Amino acid sequence: MPMRVTINPTTCVASASCSRTAPRVFANRDDDGGFVSVIDENPPEAEWAAVREAENLCPSATISIEEDDTGDVSGSA
């Protein structure tokens, strides 16, 4: 997969901007205290722009995106 999404749960402030921006990739569930979880770690290309916007909007820099233009996930052999 050319995009991999991860989060740092220790920095999340539960603003929910990510789940509003990319609801197919992120969720802020009440049973988790409103903190973010990743629904789709390798989202389809149709979601990439929304994921990048969510990363930019995140007030606590909780979201990390790895991209590899060759189509391989970074770190794979």
C-alpha cells in the first residue's frame, strides 16, 4: 500500500477534527473517551487528500502518514 496511517494515542486531545475530515479512516468513539482510533491503516487513494487534511488539522500532531511513491510501504523489503 502506498499510504500508511498511524496515530500516537498519547498525544491525542480528542478534538475529533480527524474523524470529521476523514470519517472512513478515523473514529473518535465515546467508549474510548473520544480519543482517535484508525479504522483503515492503509486507506484507498480516494481517501488520501482527506487523510492529509486531517493530519494538517490535528492540533496535537497525533497523526502520522508514511507514503512511498513506488507503491511499497516504507520499511518493507
